[in-house]
Amino acid sequence: MKFGVVVFPGSNCDHDAHHAIGKILDQPVDFIWHQSENLDGLDAVVLPGGFSYGDYLRTGAIARFSPVMRAVERFARRGGLVLGICNGFQILLEAGLLPGAMLRNRGLRFVCRHVWVRVETAATPFTAAARPGQVLRIPIAHSDGNYTADPETLAELERDERIVFRYVTPDGRRDESANPNGSAADVAGIVNREGNVLGLMPHPERAVEALMGSTDGLVIFRSMVQSLIRQPQVTA
Amino acid sequence: MSDTTHPQPATGPPAPAEPVVTAEVAAQHGMTAEEFDRMRAMLGRDPTFTELGIFSVQWSEHCSYKSSRVHLKRLPTRGPQVIEGPGENAGVVDIGDGLCAVFKIESHNHPSFVEPHQGAATGVGGILRDIFTMGARPIAVLDSLRFGPIGEGSGVPAAVTARNRRILDGVIGGISFYGNCFGVPTVGGEIRFERGYSGNPLVNVLALGIARRDGLFLAKARGDGNPVVYVGARTGRDGIHGASLLASAEFSEQSQQKRPNVQVADPFMEKLLLEACLEAMASGAVLGIQDMGAAGLTCSTSEMAAHGGTGIEIDLRLVPRRESGMTPYEIMLSESQERMLLVCDRGREAELTGIFRKWGLEAMEIGRVTGDGLMRVLDGGRTVAEIPARPLCDEGPVYARPIAPPAPAASERLAEFGLEGETLTPALERVLASPDVASKRWVWEQYDHMVRTNTVVGPGRGDAAVLRVKETGRGLALSTDGNGRWCRLDPFTGAMHAVAEAARNVAASGARPMAATNCLNFGNPEKPGVMWQFSRAIDGIAEACNALRTPITGGNVSFYNETLGEPIDPTPVIGILGLLDDASAALGMSFRAEGHRIVLLDGAGPDGSGAVDRGRLAREFSSSEYARTVLELASGAPPAIDLAAENRLIDGLVALASARLAVSAHDLSDGGLAVALAECSFGTEGLAPQVECSGNLPVEAALFGERGARALVTVEAARLARLLELAAQYGIAAYVLGRVGRGDFRLAYNGHEAVRAPVARLEDLWSNAIERVLTASLPVAG
């Protein structure tokens, strides 16, 4: 089993994801350069946080045209696990691998703090090791996390249980005050129809060591590992 | 005209004629008649216009330290831990296991007033380049900020308050924009608001990086014939004379017109430059490297040649530009950001270019290292400047400017005591809600303070920021401190307090203070009163750094912080770096659990509280945060300082953390004991101090006095005896004040309940104060 962490120019959480997977979970992991179209031998790809291409024009708007994204699309179509964190989520939206779009945060400011998100479904490879309803304390750090989509898309996401994480209060209740950016339906993370592409604004790679204040992000990576063990990828 | 042949040859295509240099033109460049003569003597002829530009920036106050140099010599700069001291791009200290910490603080005050967002952003960019120029990867940024009042009723006109708010908003936005995109966590610092900073905010940025000890790079041009390579952003007309005109002169009413002198920031470009430079340095193809900061190409070429004992020749026709029609003068003086100059090992140019191309950056060979000691600037075939590099850098003017202490103050109003038995709850509430004391959450939530996943103690969680070193598991602690009000009242004692407070904060986090960096913000050095403040502050820093064994490894002097002739409070800001053998032993300030005992440690020892000199007490209390907020006074003197007591406390705090006896620690500073107790209970989901203490001081002084060398720690009840024993071994007095409970904050003094309030209420006042102040409407200016 092998993870790949994509490095776009301007990625700045690439080392953190690499550290979490390689050092904390002790899983094999490689950096993937944005100009590479080769994801051979990988079982899961992480699009890390940061400011790819300076987030000029619009968050993720330029990164989606990089060569590696063509490979990521093929990889996803074949059922490979793709995890987009923060800027990675924004890129997945721009690439059309996930539906919807991001607006500036409700407060129009960058927000960095720990938030609480509820696991809405354990029926995804990213949450298989979690309890439905489990509340995770994970940091966010973004200016553009205000998820939006047309009403039909939101209804479909809701109906198909594709809203995987929602912002909640520490005791797990939905409340406007618990939503840090104004996202529609308190969305913190969603998955594609096939269930193998997840985008989320919180940074699970920042919540893998008690020394950093939380280990609640581990369950997402562990779920991925567990799912891959159960159902190994046919490599491309 | 010149009687030499240099630099006249015009073999290249004709260029527009440069203005003739006269003493008058030199004066417009901020050069005195003596400096003009000195320049001509150094050249042995009249300078060209480009040369005049080069001299004027190189000899500006900002670049040459001409007014401060004679005083800076008094600072201690050596120690076994110091690998590189002042003079390099940043200070370097040994942190064990073959690694070193590279850190420095620098100001970007004037640009941040003229254009707050870009000014602050480029301040962050500049100090980050200083760090990675040395081969270190930046791992943290702290900001020490000063603004004018932002609240209504601060005694300044509403229009000024509104402008102060805009400056605050722009500066925070600029820091956030740059650091977040670059990917370095902004983990701490401090913010204060005082009237004197209304027309002249301070933006001091400290950056910390980590390098391998054998992978350090210095700004030296070596090896005759080696290529000189320009990398990074293209050169434009932005920032010309940023160093000489913006940073080296006072402000007038026309200062906003200097906006074109402010540089424009591109953190994405800097991120690419970081990765490419670190990769290039690791390849071995780079022999020397210098960032283009103040005075751009001028400083980088002349300083690399001067430090390397060599010369450098560059051709401006080869410099990548983003604007057409730039003159040699403009190219040499541009302060366009995100640029670097490096010396490549000859024969490895292609390898180097390949690395930069991989990161989407241009690398252009623009010249070579020479053996003649000259900084030679060509424009095509024409020589436009030819200056001996070392004299230009090292033999500039140095001034021992006149010094005069201020006239003794007329009789001033001092604090009066006499509230024994009365409740001080409303006073505590006011102090907690004052913007200086209140939580800066509104600010630091706009900073990514966690990226790189090393932040063990982040903003608002402890007295110092603590970063883990992934390679070794050790911890680095950092704190910046400086109290302009105290330095105005007594620059010597005030400066000592800045050092002591920063060191105490680092020790409270469990780290041993090891080295310092300083940013010295003062008014116009041509005024003897300002120079006296400066000299006294240097003496104070020197004495405290010597006593606390924290040598100064670098920093920056910022003079001319005046608008319309009004200087700021003298504001030396000290950053202290400390080392923890194990990052997991770091302490935060918050109470941890109900039932833990609260202990006040006093480095002054058991004899610290002898007979009370009421007169002295009143003077010292008049400069406190309580006096400012509750009594509306800022007079008297800072508290007397006892450096031996500070040392004992520091040693004791480090020992208590390393023995894992203390589970939280917080020093007593602004607002004294009462505020410290409150801050320890915030963010703890309902824990509250239940404290009874006694003494021979008036109650206000006992609860809100700001005498140094004191800290609060908490400890499990079962381990209290062991803690007291260890404290005694270090000669520290330890008073068991009470226990951590729940619900109400309770503080009794000499048997009377002095403060009682629900913690939730106090926390709301403290936590939301800045947002409340910023959203409160101001009266329409009349």
C-alpha cells in the first residue's frame, strides 16, 4: 500500500501530510511533483493544503490544469482514493471531481482555529474506522471555506449521505455559531458519488499527535489504510 | 568635473544623460555636506548620479547604522552557544544534534504607516528571506506591534481613532496574507496601543528558522571569476528609496504621498524562492547568497563583495526587469521584493539554472566575482558605477551624536492608595477589557499558527510560543517584549524589563533562555533627548542580557519614528529564544484541573517583601496597567528591577518544568497577580482560582502591582511538598495562594474579599474586548 502527496507550487501542507502518513501512521508515502502524470503504484493520493499557484484568480483554479490533475482524474475514475484537504478540496471542486464551489468565509477573514466536526456517515473509505455521529476536534485554516452548491446538488448530497463531515458544537449539535465560515448545510467535507474522492476543509494531518493538541484526525487516515487493506487497489 | 577617466568610457549604445551630481543633488538624497565630501574622497573624483544613489542608500541610517553603531558596541554578543552574531543576515545559535536556530527581528514601521497591508506583508517577506538566505527553513514568525488607540474615549480625535483601526486592520491583514501563503506559522508576539503610535505604528517581525550547522550559508562572494546570479522576481520601480527616504527620515503631513516608495508583496513568489534556494544550496552549487532587501542590488552586491574580500562586476542590461526604460540608478535602488543574488560555483551554472527553472523561476547570470575589490556596475559597455566595496560598506560615516537627558519632570500626579476592604472586581474587569491586556484572539485567528505541525504552545496558550523540532524532539521557545511607557519614564530600567520579561516568558514555558535579538524603535537621532533614550536603553539591554546570559545575536535599529516632530515612546523590543530538551515538557499558562494548588514564586526570595517604601511604591504603581486603565495615569517610574532575582526565578521555572512538577506556569506582568490569575482560568471550561493572600502592601498594589521576577505555577496537591522543596533549593520564595476550583473567581487579601466574579463573565470581557472596541461606532468627526 502506498500514499502519494502531490506538491503543487505553493503547496505548504505537503510536508505535514507526508509526516502524518509516513512518520505517525508509518505507511509508505512519496511526494508527487505537479508536473508528473504518473501515479503508478499508488493506492491513495492526497492533495494537500496551501496556496497552489498563489491561489491567483481563484483558489484551486490554476492547479486543476496542472499535468498531475489529469492523472488524478484517471486515478479517481479507476477507484483510487483521493483525499483533498483545504486547498486540495478547493482544487477538487475546480476540477469537477466534487460538486459545488467555495466562497469567501462569512466573516471575510482568514480563520485558523480548532473546530468540531461530526462524522455523518461511516460508510466511506475515509470514515470506516469512525463511529457515525463521532465528533472530531480538528483545526481549520482558510479564507475560502464557505461551501456552496445549488439546492438540487445540496439535496442530492444530503439524500445520498455524501456530506461526510459537518461543523458542530463540541457536544455534536448543529448550530450557526459552530460553523466557522458560513458553509451551506454546515458542510465541512463531502464525498463523490462513487465514494472514493473526499474533500474537506479541516486539516486532519494537523491532528495526529497529542503534542499538537489533538489526535482526532488519525481516524481519517486509519480508515483509508483499513479500507485499502480490505480492498487493495488494482494499480493502473 | 572629474579628473579621472573613470567611469566615463561610453562604448555601449548611448544612454540618457544622468543628472550632474552637485552638493545640492546630494542633499536631496539626504546626504550632508560632510558625507558628500567623504564620498568624493573615497572615490577620488565626483560621483556619477548612479553612484550618488548607491552611496545615499548604503550610508542611509537604515543601512549604515551610522547613529547607533557607537552604542551597539556595548551590547554583549558572545557566548558558547552563539555561532553567528550581529553582522550576518540573522543570528545563529547551537541547539544541539548538529542543528542550529537562525533568528532575527526587524522593523517595517514606516511602510506600514504609508500602506499598512503591503508594508506589513513585505516586512514579513523581508525577514523570512534573511532566514532562508542563511540556509535555514523558516519555522515560525512572531510580530511585535504598536498602534495608536482604537477605542472611543482614548483622548485622541475620532478621525485618528478611525485611522488607527484601519492601520491595525491593514497590518494584521498583511501579516496574515504573507505568512499564511508562504506557509510559516505566525505563533506569537505582542500588541500594545498608546497615543504616541498614532502617526507612527510599529511593525516588528521576528522569524525563526532551523538549519544544519554544516549547511549554513553566509553572504560572501568568493572565487575570482565565479558567476553572480540573479534569481526570483523581476525588478521594477517599486520601493526606490524605501530605505533612505522612508526609513531614515521623519514623517510630515505629506507622508502618504510616499506610497510609491512602499514595495509590493508576493508571498507565492517567496515560497517558490524558498524551496528553490534551499534546494540549490543543498546541491553544493551555491557558494554565497544574499537577499535583496533594503537598497536591493546595491546592498547585496556591495556587501557580498565587502564580506568576501572580493569585488563584483554586474551588467544591468542582464537584470530581469518588469518595466521598460529603467535607468541604472533605478535598477540599483529598486526594492522590488522576492529577489536573491547568489554566487555560483563556476561550471555548475546549468545545474543551478535547472533547479530554479523547476520551481518556475528565472536565474540570470548578471556578472562575476572579481579580485579587484570594486563594485563595478555596467550598463552594456558603459561603466555607471565603480566603487571600492569594502570602504563603501565598512567606512561609511559614524556619528557620536549629542546626548542630553531630559529636563527633570515637573511634579506629576501619582497613584494614591486606600481601598482596603473595597471590592476591586470592577477594576479587574476594566483592566481585563483594556485592549493591551485583552485577548488578541481576533488577531491570531487570522494567522495560520499551526502549519508545519510543530506548534506545541501557540498564541494565547502560554507565555512564550513553543515549537517542536521534528528532527530531535527538542523544543524552541520564543517571546517578544517591550514596554514603551516604561521606557519613556526610564529607558534604562524599561529596557532591562523588556529583556527580563522576554526571558521570564521563555522560562515559564519551561525553556532555558539562550540568546536574544533586538529591534530598537526610537525617534529622531539628531535630537539629543532621543539619543539619550537610545543610549540608556542600550545600557539597560546590555546589563540585563549580561546578567541573564542571553547575548544579542542580531536585530535592527529603527530611528526617525516621529510624525510632525512628535517621537514615539522609545520602544526597544527584545526577542528571546530558549531551548527545551524535550518539547513535550513545555508548559502552557492555563489551569489544568480542579484541586491543583496555586503557588506564587518570587525570585526575590523570602526576604523580598520587607518594609514598604510608600513613596517608591506609589511612583512604581503609577506606571502600571491598573494606573493607566483605572486611574488614567501614566507617570512615576517602572518598577525597580532585580536581575539576580530574575535569574533565580528563571532557573527555578526551568527546573520545575523539566522535573514535570509544575503543570502550568504564567509570569506576573501587565495587571499583576489579579490579571495573571484570570488569564490562567480562561479557556479552561470553568476552572477558577480560589485564592487568599496577605501582605503589607495596599491592596491595589498587591493585586495589580507589576514588580518582576514573579510567576504563578500550579501543581498536583500530592506533589506540592516536592515543588516547594525544589523552589527553596533555587532560593525562590514560594507562597501557596490557594487552589484551582470551579465557578467564581475568588481572590481575598488580608481577610477581605477583593475580587469575586464568575469566570465566564470575566472571560467574555477579556476574550471579546478587541472585537467590541473595533465594532463600536465612533462619533462623527466634527
